[in-house]
Amino acid sequence: MSKSRRNIALSVMLGAYLAALHTGRRRVLRASIPEVVKAPENALVLGSGGLLGAAWMASTLSDLENKSIWKPEIDDLRIGTSAGSMLAVILGNGIKASEIVALMVNGDYQDYKGILSVPKTPTREKVPLRPSDILYAVRSLAQGRAPHLGIIVSSLFVEGAEDTSELETFINEITNSNWPSTNTWLVSAELQSGLRKVFTGKDEIAPGEAVAASCAVPALYRPVKIKGGQYIDGGTISCSNLDLAIHARAKNIIVLTPIAGYTRININSGVNKALSQIVRNTEQIGMSKIFKKIGTDTKITLVTPGKATSEFLSTNSLMDGSKVKELLEIMSSEEPVIMESK
């Protein structure tokens, strides 16, 4: 066989292998979907985005409620990823979106038990590019799975040093350690395998544990240990995990995602931001594919930040709670972008 034919054959074999891995990864993602007895009529999907993203989502939900686009009582499924997991659980405790905005601004919440303070979140302007799990990609390939881009990026950086116990305690206190009566799915990722894990009330853990696992941002927080597994931020799998609502056969889906839209990849901006830009574009590609393929039985309402708000979110640390008031001021001058599937 000539060299050129051999190269073509090898390219075809490699392409087939990568396609098989990609198909396998999609199969594994579908396998992580909790059992659904009855397809939900209305699903609310709340994405990742740190404290600033949480403030944007809470304020936007309040606005959508005032415009009768969304009402908390119509939800029969809520899916939360990272910051969205915290909102999903707090909403499920009967706290209004407008009250969550006040919570984000003031830093505390008062109920019959007294004042509960929102835990301080760590910020890190530059994260050391020092692999915390250099063998993740090798393990995935050895097990016949395509490595997930978000997990690969996370594994390139040093492991976080902060603890999530304060967040866990805050959530358990505000909910009395009870899961919402509305079906609620909180998304995390298992560290060693890189597989998606969706926590629900059936997992027999307190909601604070699940929220902490969903919010354990790599390079900031230590992984959260639950029943022998170690879990990190669900945003490493997807910023929204919208596919969960689609495969649950939800008829009407409202998606709020602070991290949206294509962005220019600027290598000169530094390794941290360049990798973040790559992940953001990959996320947008996935969202665009979903909108092109969605069936007529499902309606998706995608809500993303306006231009000025998006610029603010992309140029500030999403974990910087001191910027919440400034964010809300910018939001007050523009409407969010709302796009509906056809």
C-alpha cells in the first residue's frame, strides 16, 4: 500500500474512532438523565455564572414574572447548574425572585430563624496552569469515552483550596434541609470519570450537599465528597445542561444562561481567559445545534443578557459579589435578549 493510501486509511479509521467516541459520550450523557414518569409541561433551566450570574438570573426572573412570561407556580421541573442550582433550590423554598435579588445585594436573608448571611465566595484573577489531573483524558479514552472539553480544561489547572461547607450550611438552613416540592435536578460532574451526575431528592442527601457539589468551581473550591465520589461544578459539562429538559420531553422550556453568545478568542489575553473563551464558544455551538434540531413538540425560550450586560459579565470575575449593584444598574438600562424556537 502506498504511503498516501495508508495515510487516507489511517485518517478514515481515526475519524470513525472519534465519531464512535462522540456517539458514546452522547449516550453516556443521556444515561445521566433521571427517570421521568410523566413528561413535564413547564421546565425552568438555570445555568451557571457565579454570583454575578446568579444576580442576573434572579433579576431577570423577577422581570419575566412581572411581564407574565414566567410564573414560579407553573414549573413542574427545575434544572440548576452551579449558580443556577442555588437559585433553583431557593425558589423551591417559596422565596420570590425579587427577594433573591435583595439577598444578592444585601448579602443576607431574614426569616423566622433570624438572619442568614450569603457565604463569601473566593475570587482568583489568575489561576496557575498546573495540571490537577493529567490522566483524565487518558482514562476516558481507555474506557472508550470521548474526553469532555470542559473537564479537560479544568484538569489543566491547579486544584482549588477553598471549602464549600459554608454554602452547604447556608442552603440547608434556608431550606430546612428539605428538597423543593417541585421536581428539582441539580447538575454536577464526577471528578475521576468526568461523567455528569444529576442530583435529585431521591439521592437521599441534603440539598445543601447537592448545591455545593454543583457549585464547586475547579481551581477555586475543593471537590465535594458525596457517598464515595468526588464532584465538581456542573458547568464543566455544560453551562446550562439544556439537553436534560429536552430529553425529559418537557413541552415548554425557559432557559436563563448568563454565559452565552460567541466571543473572539484572544490568545494575548492570557491562558485563563483564552481557554474560557474557547469553552464559551463551544457552549454556544452546542446551543445553536439544539435550536436547529428541536422538534415542533417542544418550545424553548432562551433568555440571555443584553449587549452591555454581557460585556460586563465577560470582563469581570463572575464570583465578585461586590459588583452586583453595578451589574443591576447596567441591567436597568436594557432588556435581556429573548429568543424562541420555531
